[in-house]
Amino acid sequence: MKASVGGYARAVDLRHALDLLAQGDGMARVLAGGQSLVAAMNMRLSSGDLLVDINHIAALKGVTREGDRLRIGALTRHAEVATDTLIAQHAPLLRKATDLIAHAAIRNRGTIGGALAHADPAAEFPACVLALDAMVHVDGPDGARDIPAADFFTGVFETMLREGEILTALSLPVAEEGEGQVIHELARRIGDYALAGLCVVRRKAGHRIVCISVGTHPELATAAMDKLDAGDVAGAVAALRDALDPPSDTQASAAYRRHLAGVLLERAIADLNGESA
Amino acid sequence: MNSPFGNPNRPNSYIGKTVPRPNAKRLVQGRGQYVDDMVLPRMVHVVFVRCPHAHAKITGIDATGALAVKGVLRVFTGADIAAVCTPWVGTLAHLKGLKSPPEHAIATDRACWVGEPVAAVVATSRAAAEDGAALVDVDYETLAEVTDMMTALDQATPVLHPEMGDNLAFQRRHDEGDVDAVFAAAHTVVEAHFQTGRHTGVTLEPRSILVDWNPGEGQMIAWHATQAPHMIQVVLAQHLDLPESRVRVVCGDVGGSYGIKVHIYPDEIATAAIAKIMARPVKFIADRLESFTTDIHARDHEIWGRIAVDKDGKILAFDIDDWTAIGAYSVYPRTSAIEGNQVVNLCGGPYDFKDYRAKTTVVFQNKTPTSQYRAVGHPIAVTVTEGLVDMAAAKLGLDPVEIRRRNLFADDAYPVVSPAKLRFEGLSHHASLDKLIALMDYDALRADQADAKSRGVVRGIGIASFIELTNPSPFMYGIGGARISAQDGCTVRMDPDGSIVAASSVTEQGQGTEAMLSQIVAEGVGVLPSEVRIITGDTQSTPYGGGTWASRGAGIGGEAALQAARALRGAILEVAGAMLQCAPDTLDIRDGAVVDKADGADRMPLGELGRIVYFRGDTLPKGLPRELVQTRHYTPADYPFAFTNGVQASYVEVDTDTGAVKLLNHWCVEDCGRVINPQLVDEQIRGGIVQGLGAALFEELHYDAEGQLLNGSMADYLVPMAGEMPDMIIAHIETPTLESDLGAKGAGEAGTAGAAAAVMNAINDALRPLGGEVTAMPFTPERVLRGLGKLTD
């Protein structure tokens, strides 16, 4: 199908972008990497959109270390996440996730900010940033605000972003000495959305587990985390399966996804133990 | 009888060598000319409004909103199209009992599947037509739908087409020998239930057609991505009330077909009807989403199979009960009964046994119509046959290779007639199996499997022998009354500069037909392949013929090209003899020059002969024939089909915790007779294997109980991709058909025919020690886990 676009404007800076969004009368859409939005427009799942192109806003780009936190601009492409040395050092989970995200052409355009704002429950980055306990930074007509990842995701394709706001960056604590970060998933083909997946972060304060493709939005698997903190892997697997209520679709049933999540947790733990040993 | 092509040092030895494809450079440079690349003056675009229900009465269509859209010119309903286009019926006389109701290009009063066209919107751009289509207001009254195959014939199930009496489209039986008695007395009997997933072809280039009707000339031209231009010509003429001679079908570059583009599609015929009504060029390009609900589907089968063997593993009998559901109409004009028919013809095909019973039951349902897709019926028959053979071997404690050695037709058994009454001229099952075993180093692979097992890694080896139907004679369609040619022709001419032009009725779909033809013509005439230009895909400028399907291009079109090229060579040498004052049979043509046959001494370049013939014919003896254009045709006559054979092997690793299957390696040895271009044949086999691996692990169209397609996009319908594909090692045995000089049989189906069965057997070889088994394709991680009994809820 041919996309039915309402209009297009290229923002020169963040203020300009916010102004354009404000003029959109509800039809304005932020165009970043376009890897979900453009596909949706080409299937006419969305039409009449007034596209606000933020790709040229310098303030949304770049990865910097700010004290004990790492700040990642919203326009950082998946391919940049894969190769950035600061990310590899301080948030290796994000680098590992890029091995699992789609294909090279998509990683070259897709942005981490776009992935978070889109909040696809099958996407890797939303789960990763929650596992890493990141902060999501947004700016809008009422000023800038910071939203903890734990609050940011609220449902399928739903977040705390308000009308007219732009996700500008995320920041996260740099990995502590000996911190373990792993991501495991199973997809039918390389680059497909996972049947199920999970991220596990092991910190001195305890484990953080977030699943992919098994719920409406990223959530901490607290029961399994408690078991894991107590050294009970089998208990963690059972608690994780118990807590999950995954969807059934043409790729796999809920029962399979629940089973798979447990297998992946066992493998993630083995992976973590291998790494930190 | 074959010509000798074995000596690689013979002059002009292009047949049997990898010769570069003449069209490859152009295509790689992006200079292909596909239908969608064409823009004509006054051209408009058509988009179809499609039924969102599986079964519904159309109670009203309001086009007011659509007609108000800027750029929208006309909106057509089924009745508008029916006024200029007659409906068709997808039956063939030799498929006894096959029934199907008349089908209209656009549904008139009732739509029978999600995606059936109910209106057409014509606009100055595709985007405007889509805007309009979204505003066509169709009132539907939904009707009870038939979606489940196995209950389609139940008393309680509504009859989809009341005038047909029931939902049975076709049934065909084989009953050879006394199957019940053999099974009752057999040492060992194994039975199993198999399923193959409904899937579709997913061509890179979607279905495309551009039709212009010129009332001044009284001629219709259709630029069409098709495999069978002459068949389309016939159909357009017949249903739009035009003389065949006034319909020209042009088929330029085509981006893959796989059988998808050999059928009559309602939207494509409607496009032609609209062109006739509006008297201007109309373009229809199926988009990726509508392709999933409107391209033909295939392979939706459930099969109950039994095999009886004696204590030594000798196969005594097969008993097959095949079911398939074909959608609401049998597809025109090749029908939707061929697939089931092929299944019951091909089961047990490689094996020497006596008693055979098989039945296929073909039912109607409210889903997208199914029809012929690459390797029609073969993968299903091979899966059932090879699955049962492996299960019998396991039950007897026999190695899968050994049971095949004991049962495959002996290589010196030919000609022979199979229990399903197939006539085999010459096959090489044992030689192929021996070559495969050597190629894969079977014993070493078994050792690797055992070594992996000791490390807790579960691997399996699967073998699948198969036969493949190629070079179809008029017994495939012509006998049933369809005007689908089994004959093909080639016209070869020499131009004044000594270069050659060959026009053939077989078509190029991206698979390399033009390369194959150029090297045959080059060898036949005696010129370099680069001196041969090929014309295909134009009903007005090529000889009449069948086109490209059922692996017939090389075997039939190639033979016609060889004969035409040799005739031209003879005509050239007759002129050369007169010019050089010697007997033509003392001369030869090599590398574009006339030479002495005895010692190869140069006598005259073809360009000089061309100069004399075309510009100084006055210097030649009066009455000397100088026909530097020759045409020959070829139709297979000795056998209804040229069967080929082959065997594939798969090595897989199964993750028994997740059910994921990893393809480690794949091998295929096949015998397509004369190999004309080794690289093209190998890549045909590889491409075919990839589609077979898609069937084994990935491809399946899911419908819900209401007949809604649940996964009609590239995100949800998983085609095989490079990342999952194993290395494929290909080798050949050559048993040329003796029916033609060329000796070529087809190679297009072989890869697809056996790949899925080899994978199934490999997975089951891996699962068997764990007590698991899978027989429902595709083998998703979940199905494998359930096959292992690790997931029960």
C-alpha cells in the first residue's frame, strides 16, 4: 500500500520540534528511525500523520559519561549502540541486545529512543533499560521531566509520554565492579521478534530480571528475583513461570512461552555464573 | 536417441558447461524491466476492495465517497465487470468428478473468502485508488463459513455452494492388488498421521499486470508477470470476447514465480476487463499484504498412511488416505485437484512393491484458493512415504540407508511401471544413494552424532529418496480440454553480421532460461553464446508454446532450441558449400566461422556469409535455398512425463529444552538427465531446497475458525532466510531421457520435493532415542517440544 501522510516537517532543534508537535492538533508524530512508524504508515495502520522529523537535532545525539551515570541520546542508532565503547564498558547489556535486534538495515536506522517510546512488548531495549534501572528523560510543552523506567512502560505500545512530549535521552548507572548483564532469547529466525526472552542483571544489591514477549510491557520479575537473590535457581524458574501470563499467537502458545522463559532463565544464570567466575 | 555431449573437447561444447547468464549483468545493475517499471500514456491504476469476511452476501455497494476522492475515475462492481467478462469454471475433463461453480472476476452477489475482490477502484495514482477503496461502502450479510477440512463433508456442515450438492470437489483412488490381505498378513505394519502446513509462494516481485485495449487496432496487449503467456492469451480472449489473434501477452522480466504466476487470478482478469471498458492502460500490482490472501495457497493436507513390510524390511504395501481443502473455487484453468492427484500418484514412488491403495479427498472451504505451487504434491508424498519407510526401519532395527537399498527400484529395472501406474523410462536411485552416502560420509556422520550424544548434544540424520515429475506431455492438461500447450517451439535466425537471434516459447522467470537457451543454440549453430540473443515471453513474436512450469523449460524448450539451431546450421552450411564449392558435409561451423570439418581450417566467417546472402544474393546460384531462419517444435510423446529421481539428506541438531531445530548440513544428489548448465542446475536445486526447508521449519498460514487469516504479513509468515540455511552440497547422476537428442529432464522441483522429508526424518532420528516423534509441519520449537512430551498443557 501507499502511505497516506498528512505532512512532514524537519525540526532544526528541540524547541522547534516541540512547537511543531504542539501545532499538530493530535496528528503529529515524531519521526526518528522510522522502523516501526513508516512500516505502519505503509500498511495504512496509521494515516494522515504529520511527521515531525527529529533526525537533525544535535542535542538528541551522542553517548556521554556523566559521573557514575551513562547518558544515551534518544537518536542513538541501534548500530551505534552496538559499537559504542562507553556502552560496551558501562552497559554491556545494550550492546548484547543489538545482536538480537532485527537486521543490519533496521539497526542502521532504528533509534533507542524510538524503541523505548514505541514500547513494543516484544522489543529488547525496553526490557533492557528496566533491567538496568534506567531513567527516561523527556521534554515537552510543560518542561523537562525524568521518568524511571519502572514507571515509564504502562501497556502494549503505551508509556508515560504525554501528548506533545519528546523522549530526549536515557541515563543509567554505570555497571559496578563485577556486575553481570546477560540477555537470552529464542526467535524462530535470526532477527525475528523473540518467542520469549529475558534480561538478567546481577548487582551487589540483587538480581533484576525483565522478560521480553511474554507480557503487555516490561516488568520486573520480583518473585523470581527474590528466589535468585536467595540462591534458589530452581525456585526462581518456578516463580518466573508462575508469575507469567504470556500471550498465545501463531508462533507459540502461552504454555510454550512460559516453559521457554524458565529455560532461558536457567541459561541466563549459567551464563552469568560463567562470566563472573 | 541422445546426441553425444560427453566429450568436453568437442567443438562448440557449451552444453554441460557453466556459461554466464546473459541477463545477469543487466539485472544486477537494476536495469530489469518489470511490469511495475512500465509507464504508459493515459495509464491508470486499479485497487481492489476485498471482502473482509470468509463468507458473505453482498447486499449493497455505495461508491459515493470513493468517487469524491481526487484522482478517482471509476468504481466497478461485479455486475459491471460481468457485463464484459464471462465467468470461468476450474475443471478438467480427465479429472473425473471434479466440480467447481462459475467464478467471476469480481464477486457479484456473494464473496467466499477473505480477500475475494468485491469492487475495483480506478484512479490516476495507486495512492488515490487506495484512498478511494477505503471509502467504498459495502454492505455484507455474513453467511455460515466452512473452514475445517476434516468436517467439510459432515452432514452438519453447511454446503458452501448449494448448487454443487456437497462440499466434495474431487476424489481419486488407486487400488492395486489386495492391500487389506497384505496388511493383515504382514510381519510389520507402521501407521502415522502427517500434516503439511498451508503455505504460499511469496515471490519477490508480486503479481503484476498492465493491460491496454486499443479499439482502433482491435487489439489488447497485456504486459504480465506470468509463466504461461499463451495460456493467458487464450483466457483473456475467451472471457473478454476477443479473437485469440487480437490478444498479445508480453512477459518481460519476472521476479520469481514458483507456480504462483501460472494461474488465472480474478483481479488480473478484472484489470483486463476494466482496460477494455475504459479503453486505456490499467495497471494492477498486488501489494505484499493482499498477496497473502490472494496468491494461491498450497500444501494444506492431512494424511493417514500405513506401510506393510516383511521381516527383512521389504516393502509390501502402502495405504494412503490424503485430505486437502482448496478454498471456495477450483483455480482456473489448471484446477485445484492436481495437488491431491499428484500425492496419490507419487506416494511410494521410488520403491519396488506391489500392493497400493491411495485416496485423495479434495473439499471446498471458505479460504484462499489453493493450486499448483513448486513441486506440486511432491513434498507431501515424499514426506508420507519417507516418514513411513523410516518408521518401519526403526521398528525392524534397520538402518535407514539399508531399508532403502532393499526397496528402491534397481537401476537396471527400467523401463518399469509403478503400482500407481507411473511409467519410468530410466532412473538411478541406487547410484544416487551411493553417491549421497559417499558425499556426506555417512559413517563419519553417524560417528559425529554418537560423539555429540556423549556430550549431551542431540543430533539426527535424515534421508529422503524421491521421484520428480518433469517434461509433461499433453497428458497433463491438454487431454483434459485445456488450451495449455505441451509443445514448445524455437525460431533461430542468423542476421547479416553472423549473430544469432533465438525466439522461444519458454519463459524467463529469473531462473536462467535465457542462459540455458543461449548455450544450446550456441552449440547447435556453432557460435559463441555471447553471439546469441534470446527473445522470450511475447505471444506475437515467439513460437506458440506452454511456457515455464512443471520443469519443462530445458527438457522441452531446450530440445526445440537444439533442433532449430541444428536446422539453421544445416541451412548455413548449404549456402557455405555453394560459396566454397565443396560438399556441405565437409564443412562445420565453429566459434562463428565456417571451417573444414576435417582439420578445423578457417574458411569463412559467418559475417561474410551473411553479407553475401542478405546483400549480394545475386552472386549465389539461382534457386539455392538461403533460409537463414529455422523453426522447430518439440512435444514429448513416448512417455506422459519424464520422471527424474534423487535423494536428499539432512543433519540437524535439536535443542531438547526449547525444541529449536538447527539445520547443520544438507545434501542432495539428483538425476535430471543431461545437465546443460551445472551452476544453474545446482542453484535451482538449492533454491528448491530452501523452499522445502521453509515448509519443514517455518512456513504456515494460520486461519481462525471464522476463516480469518491470522498471519498475512512478512512479519508473521516466516519465509526461510539466509541465516538459518545450512550449507547445501549438490551432486548429480546423469541418466538422459532417450526421447530427445538433448536428453534433458527437469530440475525445478527436486530440491523442494525432498527437503522437508529429509529434515523430518533427521529430527525424528534425533528424537527417537528420547521417545519423541513429529509429523506435523512446520516443526516449530513448540511442536518439537510437544513431540518430546515435554509440554502437555
